[in-house]
Amino acid sequence: MIEYKSVSLANQVFERIEYNILSGEYAIGEIISEKRLAAELGVSRTPIREALSRLLEERLVADSPSGTVVLGITDKDVDDAYEVKRRIEVLATRWASQLIDGEGVRRLSDIIDQQEFYAQKNDTVKVRDLDTEFHDTIYEYCGSAVLQGILSPLHHKIMKFRNASLQSNEKRVPESIAEHRAILDALAEHEDTKVETLMLVHVEHAYKGVVRERECRRNRKTAENENAAEKEEA
């Protein structure tokens, strides 16, 4: 049993439970108890309790008479998040194409170079972090604190449930990086109409990847449950 000693452990526990919820490992409507989570993660109940409190604030779980119930992310939540992202990220990218300078272009180019480096090492976590940095940098150059304030937390939230898609779909990583490179080229040339189209395609590809991954996970979960039921009957 690992005793709760630091904030880092609490964060690790939170992120693990959050990932299991967002990926569908813990299904919507499923009851998750402190005892069960502590046993699964090999930690004491203290960081579990703190993690559940944070998840309650994020509306990923809820209290019920039976215990903590998983609310998770519904298909509509995913659709809504990406619909908002499509509309305002395209606008932010268009504005950035009109305002970005040589320093901004160099920063984005360096981020993409790092993505390619870490992709070769199969470090999807670092690639994902750099993806966030790439988009945050574009928001920075859009010239609107309002758009930046909306898009940055939205992108960070979306990346949490994109994580499973990036990790399980190796083909998507180089495709995403190539799309970043094309977006950068259009930004560098201040081609606002072209960059709008490229960003729209990029967001749509990411959305479809998340939808496919969620469906695959649901199918796997169903198959696992059916196999378990057959074994019990036998």
C-alpha cells in the first residue's frame, strides 16, 4: 500500500482515474468506490478521496445513494466540444495569420520539429504536450484575449479525451504533425483563407479519431463483458 505523501501522488491518482473515465474504462453509470479504486491503483484512500472530490467539481462523477457514479463524457459532449472548437479555432487561426510575425513562425516551426523528434521515439505523451503548445501559440497570436481565454482551456479539455486516440492510433501522429506543418506554411504566408481550410480539416480529423476510438473501446468493453458472462455461466 502506497501512503499519500505528496501532491504529485494525488495528481497521478486523479489523472489515472480521469483517464479511465474519459477512455470509457469506467463506464457511464458505473459505481466506483474508494475501496475499489484504492485496491486497483495500489494507494491509500486519502488521494482517492481527493481525486473524487476534483472529479466531482469537473462533473465527471456524481454522488448517489449507492456511491460515486460515473457521469463521464457522452457522445453529445464530444460533438458539442468539437463543434465549438471548429467555429472559433478557425476564426482564431485566420486572425493569427494576419498578425503573426517572424518570431511566431519560428516558435511554431520549433514546436513541430520537436514533435517530429519525439514521434520517432514513440513518445506520444510529449507529442501530445507539444500539440497543446502549438495550438496555444496560435491563440497567442490571434490578437484576441477573449478567443484565447475560450480556446486554451477548451483545447486542454479536448486533449484529455484525445489522449486515448493519439496513443492507440499510430498513423494519426505523423498525419497530425504534417497538418501542423501545412498550417504553419499558410500562416507564414499570411494566407488567411487557406489556413482556415487547413485548420478546419485538422480539427475534423482529430474529431473523427476520437469518435472512432470511443466506438472501438465500447465494442471491446462489450466483448469483455460478454466473455465474462459466458465464463460465469460455464
